[in-house]
Amino acid sequence: MPDNPLEEFDYRIECDDFLIYELGRLIEEDRASFDDEEFRRVIDAGIHEHIERRLDVRANMALRLRTSGAPRDRLLQTIEDIESLLRDIPEIIHSYTVYLFHRLEQCSEIKPDERITAAADGLLDSPRDRAVAESSIDVLGSIRSAVSARVLAHVISEPMLDEDLEMKAYNYVAQMWPLARHYIFYSLKPHTHEDIPFRWFQLLVDCDEPSAVDRILEEVLVHGGQPDYREDLLALTQLLERASDPELEDKVLQVLNSGQTPKATVGMLETILKNTGTQRQKDTKADSPWARLDRAYAANRQYLAAAKLFDAGKKSEAMRALDQLLQKDPGYPFALTLKRMM
């Protein structure tokens, strides 16, 4: 793609990132092409995880566009509005894909951590050997890395271990959260699992993942009409009673009223509403993930108003608006990068 203003942009992906491994696997299988459905899914998931969700990366992309001299109105506005999706924008798809291949090549020269490799091999090869499994779990749990978190997340997704060892591995993954988050979400997306990995959804709830309720309800809609999943779904919906999501009741009601909910699961969801109570108090903790999301969206709206002033040539007004934003959030990336241009 000629004249791509995001060419050679550094998306700052770590070598232990899950998608680096997935790309390597697809290359080995000769499937690294946009004609391959899973390859495109890797790119879509990467753009979401590495760009859409990261304000610092989006802010640096915006700075690149603002200083490149290239036509940038549509692309810039989309990047700066954090509620806008980026995975269908050609400039980003091309730049990110090229970067991912280049990053894989760089990472292939880095020697993996032999402690993690040995522990992972021992655990995956001999999950029923209690001494080996427990020792391997402890080694993996002592090393905070995306790789060790993924291995532990994998072994709790299926009944591979004695129950107490499974809980030990579970607790380690919870302590490392969100390092295993991307791997879990990517693996859940195709809905091809023969059994629903209960421990993964338990992790989402226990770790206050903002989308936990949405993910559980998605499983209900996809698998609710399949009798083989009834027991799994019953256990899964009971997790909703523990979820801290302040919009739980609204989300469950929306699913029930959608007309798409399988009859077999309607009763499960209605029971959840009765048990949680329709007047459950909203989560108003200032440090809750939902409160942080609300603040992020509010800050972005305030920033977009300041950027509009800046782009209209009203730099003094823009500066005042940015200063007001930075008083509330001194590290807000978009505001800091725009101030660098004044």
C-alpha cells in the first residue's frame, strides 16, 4: 500500500504474546494468508487487543498522523475516538500485519525461558503424575509471564489434574490476570469447544472482567438449544449470581426479551433474576473496572472536543480544555501527545 502514513509503526508487542505464537503456527502450516479464515481472525484479534484497547498506542498513531503531513481526517478521527473499531481500516490492517511478521522474525532470535519450557513440558506430558504436576505448576506460577499464564490456563480448561492441583493452577492464573485474557478470549470465540471450560468463565467473574456477563450470555445463546450443553450452561449461569457487573439485570433481561433465547435456558436466566433481585445496587466503587471504563469514555469525549478546537485553529481554547482534562487524568495519552504539538 503506497503512502501509508502508518508504515513501520511500532505497535509494541511483546515476544511472549499469544498471537506471535499463533502466527508462527500458521506460517508452519502454510496458512499465513488473508484467504485463510483463521489468519484473518488472528489479525482481527490482534488489532482489537494491541490497538483498539490500548490508548497509548492509539495516541501515538494519532501523533504520527498529525505530524506526517498526509491526508488524515477520516483515519485520525477514527483512531482518536476510542468507541470506533479499527479492524476494517486498510492502512491499519496492512501496517499491523507487516509489523506482526517482522516482530515474529525478531522474536525468533530470542531464546525461550528454559524454566517455563521444562515445566510446561512436564505438566502437559504427565498431568496425572502428581509430583511432576505440582512441581511444574509451582514453577509456572512463580514466573509472571504470558507464556506461563497460558499454560496454566490451558490445564484448567479441561479435567486434566487432581481437583486440588487444578485449584492451585487456577489461583496462579487469577494472580497473573490479565496475562491469560487474550488467549482465553481468542480460544472461546469460535464456540467449537465440546465442553464449556467452566474455569475460564469463573476466572472472568472472579477477576472482574468487564465483559464476563456478556461472554456467559453469549454461550447461552449459542449453545442453549443443544441438550448436551445443558449441565454446563446451568453451572455457567449460576456464575452470574457472583458477577459484579452493575448492568447484570439489564443484560439478562435484554437476552430474555430478544426472542433468540433457546427455551431450554429461559428458566435458568429467570432464576438468576429472582436470585439476584431486580433492585440490586449498582457497583459504584471508584476503582471498579466499570467505573474506570466510564471515566475512560468520558475523558475521550472531553479530548475529542479539545482536538476539534485544535483542528479549527483555536489553540488557546484547546490548551485550556486539555489542561482541564489532565487535571483529572494527568497521564491521559491523547492529551499529552496533542500538547506536544502546541
